[in-house]
Amino acid sequence: MNLLKNFFDCNIECESNFSQRRVQLVKTILFLAIPIFIFFSIFNIIKTYQYSIAFFDMLAAVFSIYAIYILRLDKDLPKAAKIATITLMLFLILFTYSNGSSNYGLIWTIFLPIFAFLVNGRKMGLLFSLIFYIFIYFMAFNAIGIWEDGSWQMQNFLRLFFSSIILTYIMYMNESLLEDSDSKLIEIRKREKEHIDNLHALTITDPLTELYNRRYFNVMAPKLISLAKRKKHSFTFFILDLDHFKQYNDNYGHIKGDDALREISKVLKNHIQRDDDFIFRLGGEEFAGIILSDNTKETQEWIKNICKIIENLKIEHNYSSASKYITASIGVACTDDDRYLDIDKLYAFADEALYAAKESGKNRVKFSAKYTGGDKTLFDFY
């Protein structure tokens, strides 16, 4: 029983309930069609001795099983639906050719447009229905005076013709309305998702620089510490502060100051691109970064380059004692020891390193020896 359930369980992801219903419909119809085809195949062999129709029934059952196989392994609904529709269409054409209108056999032809539209949609459903009825009309028209021992006449053909046209039109209009409604619903959900994503972005990013904000830093820092422990990577935390930025705002204006912050933020964002690395604006001219790495020396050299990159932007600052351009000082704390993987401790030591960088002349990086090793409390890579 579980094997049968797993065989029919296709688990196809759909973007709407309408599409999901179509998947379930295809599975259900195929599930019902297989035993029905097998039953009639056996029945026609044992009871009616119509071996050709029995062969068609068994062939339809085989192709229905193949359609489910495609649906389960490839998760390709359109392909499975086409295989199932072509199978049913060929079966009904061959059945009509063999049986004609005997024993109300033509009534089975109404299932083709219903099935074709429900599982393929309006365009492919209409195409399949037109192809199918071309064959049926051709056989039915040429069988006037032949089927039912000659009692099949023009009025019988016209009844078949107009009833099938009306049924096809109804199915087409029904699918058109459903697909249009589904498209509008998908579009509404897409806009809602974009709106929700935009709201989420506003809560975690700084509007001026578009970097992550302090709130998101408080959320991500513990998660990244857990990730560093799990991956056995070193955890590097740095605080970056722009030198004499108050004097820059006072003399060049806050508009210029905002422009400078945006430009520096863009550089930091481009410099920190890996999935496990993050840059935050903590507030004002202060930034922070978190880097996970299995190569501590490479990370330290990489952070050293940040000061050079910012100075090389050549944003004029004639009121700084560090350079004639805007510069930054950076304090870094790094560890691969689980005992020291605590964001409050890392923050305190990075802040202490930043203070030492400012005191020793600015525009430089200092690393906390308590986390990187060494005899001194702080040491300078410049």
C-alpha cells in the first residue's frame, strides 16, 4: 500500500492552488484510468472477444502508467498531461474506428475535451480537441448510412457535430475564466511578496547607506557565532570609525557628509561579498563587520586594505590630522577558540583596539592580541 502511495505521490511545487489542483486532477484521472483500461481489456478478451479493442485498452493503460512515471520522476506536469491526453485521444479514435456508434460508443468521445482542457489548459486543450474531432467527424461523416446497420444518418452526425462544438466552447470559456483569475491571483501574491520583502528590508537595513543596521547586527551576530563554531572557522569582528568625521560635517555640510557615507558604504559592500561575511552601519560614522574564515592571516591582510581603499577614494578632508582625504581607523578582534566566541567580549576588545588605533595617529588597523595571540594587549600591523 505504501509502495502504491509513493508511486502516485509526485510532490510537484506549484505557484498557485489552481495549478496544484491541476496536478491532483492529472494524478486522480490517471489513477482511475489505469484500472478501468485494464478492466475493459480483460473484459473484451473474456466476454466480447474483441481483441483489437482489448489491445487498445491495454496500450492506453501502459501509456497512462508511463505518464505517472514522468510526473513522479521528472515532475513535469505539462509533459505528463500531454502523454495522458494523446493516449486517451488515440484510444478513443481507435475505439470509434472499431466500434462506430454501436452500443452508444460515441458517448465516450465527450471525455476527451473535458480531460484535455482540465489537464492542459485552454490553448493546448483546444488544440487537442480540434485534432480529435477532425478524426471523429471524418469517420462519422463517412459512416453515414453504414453505422448501426445503416441507421446512422445526417441528423445523427449533425447532433454529434453541434453537441461537441458546444461542449468544447463551454470548456474553453470555463478554462479561460479560471486561468485569467489564477493569473490575477498570482500577480497579486507576487506584489504582496515584494511588498513584504521591501518592508523586511526596511527593518534590517540602514536607509542612507543600504547596509545592514544595528538591529540586524544584534540578530545576526549570535547566529554567525554558532555558524563559526559549527564550521570550525575563525570569527573576526571589526569596528570601523571614520576619522574626524564631525569636523567633515561641520565644514563641508551634512549633505556632503551623507554623500561620503554612501560612497564609503558602497566600497565596503563591494569589498565584503561572501555569503558568511556581513557589514553593518552601527550609527553615525561607525561601521562593523563580521568575517568567518579558515585563513586568519589572509583575513587580517584583507582588513588592513580597507583603510587604504577608503583613503584612495580621495574624498577631500582638509580638517583631518590623519590625511588630506577621509580616512578610517579600525579595531579588530579575532578568535577561533570557542571559549572566547562571545559577541560582547569581541565587541569590547575590538572597541579597545579601535581606541588604540585612534590614539596612535588614526588611519590604521589595530588587532586585539587577547584574541589573536601575542604578548602585548594590542599590537599594530602598520
